[in-house]
Amino acid sequence: MLASGPSPLSRTTNMTLPEKGTDWESLKREMEKRGANDVKWRDGKTAVYVFNAGPDVERVQKEAYALFQSENGLGPMAFPSLKRMEDEVVANGLALLHAPEGAAGNITSGGTDSITMAMKTARDFARAEKGVKGQVNIVLPYSAHPAFDKAAKVMEIEVRRVAVGADYLADVEAMAKAADDKTIMIAGSAPCFPYGLIDPIAKLGALAQARGLWLHVDACVGGYIAPFVRMNGGGIPPFDFEVAGVSSMSADLHKYGYCAKGASTVLFRSEALRAHMIFDSNDWPGGRMVTPTLAGTRPGGAIAAAWAVMNFLGVEGYRAKHAQVTDAREKIEAGVKALGFSVIGKPQLGLIAFTRNDIDCMAIWGKLFERGWFTSLTTEPKGLHLMLSPFHLQVADTYLADLAWAVDEVKAGTKGAAREARYS
């Protein structure tokens, strides 16, 4: 995944707060001017960062968010409407992901937040229920998201990444060898971001049960698309709470749930497990504070928009949107193969990565950038990467035509413009 480097505002920056305010119309024009060089995601040329489900969904996102933009999820007694909407959104997620009776969860700010809270919960469970002390670790496939590493740095947890198999899926046997009595969590992805492939969750679940390990499924990308692809006839393997060994899951509403940014879900097999996530403090002059997730203040707009979009689309709407996604992926998959690329693994959802050994994929990426495409890359193997939205079905032919052009340009020695990027 491409990400720009940090751009901190330093003391040398010539910027101060204005003495007098500026009228909104002038500010709006300035903001529109500043955004003029941003990627044109509404045109369908962005296949990372944004999930374009169409103007109808975008309108629901914005209007629902605005209705509750000042409300605060920190205060459920003050804003019982938000509490009710969060409960209903979480219940929807639990039902879609085959959670048993008594399962529980919360809305978080995003996938990293959800993964962090799942790791914190697993760590505290291991300490309280299993008596684990000292340095603890988690065991991951190499393809797992760096959010696990970020959370591990915060909590000083050792990360043991294990090479994936020849099929680019988690190597369960190797992960079993890497786990020990200080392992608080093993994890699999459904799907992983780099390749868009669903790890063998059933086998990981069997390992978790046999060894008494906490299994987390990172379904940040797939949690709100895979159930509907399955409903549409896709052969999605067991990946959620239907696998008995799964203790927790992360699933992002603001990805294939098509909700506004700032909304994910962290879900647990039982309320007893979720209880280890809750922060409860009374050791200060302000009275007792109880928060379910890392954040204190939680924007009401994100919760409200998630509730509104889910109810706006319903099962029928999600199935239709996701059929467009998988149709786009299948069309592009066939097209890139015809151009001489090899698709990495066997993608089933909305992500696809593809590569070839006889040409520099980074150079192709640069040429595509010149035609307005902002997409992602893989590094092992070096390849091109797309995270598709419903709108991409309309521009799939354009992408394939531009890809063919880019290949010809690179073969002719006309490399793409150099772009600084780092991977995250």
C-alpha cells in the first residue's frame, strides 16, 4: 500500500493564526482550489484509500454524519440515540459474521484501532485468566497488516511473523511451531491486504482450539463484503465466528461497508471476552470514567453514518454493490492475464494483485499515474495492486486499455515519472 511520508508543520513554516476570521465562501473556494490536485476518485481512477459506492451512498454518508456531527459517543447517557445506533450496527456485524448468542463488540475509529483493542483484550485475558506473565508475543503470517506491529510497539509485545506458503496463504504448521506458552494471539486475514487472499481460518481455528490460543481474524477488508459475495454464490471458505476457534474479529465499516470514514468494528465471541477490553477508572477527581475502546470522545457522526448506510443499503443493496465489485475484479483479472500478467493467488473479493517478471511493475505504475490512476503496489513479489469499488466496473475497460498502453511504453523504454513512496 502506498503512503506518503510524514509532513510535519515545523516552527520554520511561515504560518500563523490570522488576526481576523475569513468568510466561509472565501474559505470554501480556497479549499476547493487546494483539492484540485488531489486524486479524482469520483472518476474511478483511485483504487486505494476511497470506497466509491456511488453518489446515493455518498449523500447518505454526508447527511447522516452532519445530523450527529456534534454529538459524542463518550456519553451514552447524554446521547442514548448513539448508543442505540452503535448497538444495532454491531448486532448487524455479529449476525453477518455468524457470531453466537452472547457475542459482543463496539464501533472503533478504524482497522488499526480495532486490531489494537483486540490485542489489548487478548493480552489482558491472558494475564487475568491464564496467569501469563512477562514478555508476551503474537504470531502472524508475513502478509498480516502492520497495524499489529503498531499495536505491539505501544504495548511492548513481541511480533513473530512467519513466512507464507507458496500459495501466499498463512502457513499454519509454521505458525504452530512459532507459538509458545507466552503467545497471547495468533492471527489470520480475511483477506490480507497485499494479495486479497483469505487465510485458512478453519485450520488456524483448529490450532487455536488444540493449543488454547486466542485466534483473531483481521477481516477489516473482508468483513462487510465476504458474507454478501457468499450470498451471491461465491465460494467463500469459513472465515468468521462459524469457525469455533475464532475469539475476535476486526471488520471495517468504512471499507466495504461503504460507511463514512472513521468507523470499524471490533467483535468478540462473548461478552466475557469483551470485558477485558473495557477501560474503567475512578482514580481522579472527575468521577468514574468507562470507555469501551481506545478513544474517549467518539464522533457521533461516524456512528450515525454507519447506521444510516447499513439501513439504506440493506442486504439487497449490499449484494448488488458487491456484485459490481466482484464483476469488476473478474473482468480486470481476465484482462491482466491477457496482457501477460500473473494474478497472485486466487482472489475472491475486491482486491487483486498481479505481477510479471519481464517488466518493471513500478515503471508501469508510474506510467499509469501519468494518466491519472492512483493505485497501490506489492513488494514481494513486485506487482500492481487494486482495491476495487462498485464504480470500477464502469471504468474497467479504461483501466485495461491504459495498462496495455503503459506496458507498451515501458517496453519501449519510456519509463514512468519517478514518484517518492514508502510502503505501509
